[in-house]
Amino acid sequence: MYAVYIVYIRPMRTRYPTVAEARSSFKEILDAAEQGLAVEFARGAESFTVLSVASLTHLLGRPGVLSRPVVYAEDDGWSIVLPGAPVAAEAGEFGDALDDFVAALREYAEDWMDDAELRAAASHRDNADLVRFVSHLGDDAVREWVIGAADEPSA
């Protein structure tokens, strides 16, 4: 004698037309995001997307999305500069320059989030993705991102 079980797996929803519907499905939204899906919901005319931090940082860290740090070896040490953002560091040893650069990135991200005028300034408003990226990564991951940029061939 055999037992037959039929299991229905409800497909994960990735769109919710209202905040109320999304709110009542919060656990399902988080489950979907945890599995790498982007979940969208609307509030009025605006749409929002829920992603896991891992998905967001993966997307933002892909080549071509953000300006990449530029590392210069100089006679008296190292310089690291981030084109398009007021973030740079220099030191005699590469590790010291890298630590200073990570600290400068963190300080810039905090200032950007805390200061509405800075966020709105023409020379800073396009740095939202950089701030999101840096804010969600630990220092070791930011260091790896900088070192990866240093290893990329220049065009």
C-alpha cells in the first residue's frame, strides 16, 4: 500500500498593489527577498522595492554602477581617490591609505545621510548609491571593493 501526498506550493508574489496588502504579507515579502527576489509594492503613484542587503550590495558593487576608487602608487606612498565624491586618502603604506580611505568613505556617507542640503547639492545628489553601498557593507568588504578596483586594468 502506498500513500500519495500532493503538495501545493504557492508561488511567491513579487507585486503588491497597496501598502495595506504588502503589510499583511510582510513575512512573505521578507521570505521572497531572502530568496533573492525583488518584491514591489505601491504607495499612491510611487513604487517601492524590497531587496535583501546582499542583493542590493551585489547590484551596486557590479562594475559600471559606481565610480571605482583609483589607487596611485607614488614615490612617497599611496593615494586612493574616488572620482565624483570628495573622498580620498594618502599614506606611506598601502594598508594605512586603505584604512584612511574606508574611514573617509564612512564619514562621507554619514554626513550625506545626516545633511539634507548636502544630499540636494548638485555635486552630491548622484552619490546616493555610493552611500547605500558603503552603509550596508562592513569595513572588510569595503576594503575588498577598493582592492578589487586597484586590480582592474585601466582602460
